[in-house]
Amino acid sequence: MLKSYVISLIVGILAGVIYGCMAINSPAPPIIALLGLFGMLVGEQIIPLLKRIIKRQPVTMAWFRHECVPKISGTPPPVKKKAP
């Protein structure tokens, strides 16, 4: 648990350094902050994608919709329809 706090602090410091290099005052303007958060959500999905590619499993839109979209958008995954 402490490890996640340390990582969060380090990433926050890195974001602050990037903001400083871009001459953006913190807190950032809302659109920049939202784009940064969106980038983090999308970036999280790169690891499962790479794992799938390394295992030579197909990367399909169905997989993306079921595995990635709910984590990016915060919506529940689509329900699979049962055959009658």
C-alpha cells in the first residue's frame, strides 16, 4: 500500500516538472488537466494490449470494447447475450 503512495507522489512530481517545462500554472486549466487524466486512462490500457500481443492473441474490437472501454470510460462492460 505504501508503494502505491510513493509511486503516486513520484508521478505527481513528474507531472509538476512537465507542467513547469510547459509554463503551465498548477492547477492546470481544466482542459489540460482532463486531457492528462484521459491520457493516463488510455496509457493504462497499453500494458494489457502489449501482453496480448506478446502472447500472440488477437486484438479485436470486441476485446477492446469488453476489456479497455469500461476502464477508460468508467462504464460497466457489455453484457454477453445468452443463446436461447
